[in-house]
Amino acid sequence: MKKALPLVDPKLLIRALAAGGASAAGFMLLGHYRPVLALHYGLFGCMMIAGTMGLLYARDVARGYVAGALGGLVIGAACGLAAAGTANLLGDRPDLFIPYGVMVCTLIGAIGGLFGQYGAWIRDFIRTLR
């Protein structure tokens, strides 16, 4: 009997969580010292980090759209929480960013996971053509 694979790969998930959380916290820290960066690119930068980390995780795991979206969702939420926690510690508008930023980063992480699985599917399809 074939053993079922779990939906998430813990080893890759921890790596993506560490990289995404550190990147989001670093971006918020950079925005604290350069306010024009946070004003114009704050939420967009955190969304981009969450989506990219979800995409990279799902592309490496390549276990299906549900697994990719679930991993991206977890990574996006962690990136949003890391960014909101850093903003809260620094005192940079935490009341506006915590609920909205975490929800948006979670959604964008899940969408990044879907696109990452699609990228893995295309990569496998191109390999079969060779």
C-alpha cells in the first residue's frame, strides 16, 4: 500500500518561514529608519515578500494545488505577523497594519502558493518534452 504524503513539508516550511519572517521584519525595520520607504512601499513590500515565499515553497514542494496554497497561506500569515509584530515593537502605526496587513499577506501567500504549484507543473511538463 502506498503511503500518503502529508500536505506540508515541515523542513521546507520551516526554511520558508524563517526566510519570509526575517525578510518581512527586516523590511519593516528598514521602513522605520527610512519613513518614505514605509509610506510608499510598506504594504506592497510585505505582500511581495509573502507571495514570493509562498511561490518558492510551493514550487519546491510540488504536491498539488491544495498543498501549495496551504503552505503559502501559512507562510503569508507568518510574514504578516512578523511584519506587524516588528511595526508594533517600533511603534509604526500598528493599529492600522495588524488586522489588515496580516489578512492581506495571508491571502497573497496562498495565491503565491497556487502560482508556485503552477510553476512546478510547467517545469515538469517541460522536462517531459525533452
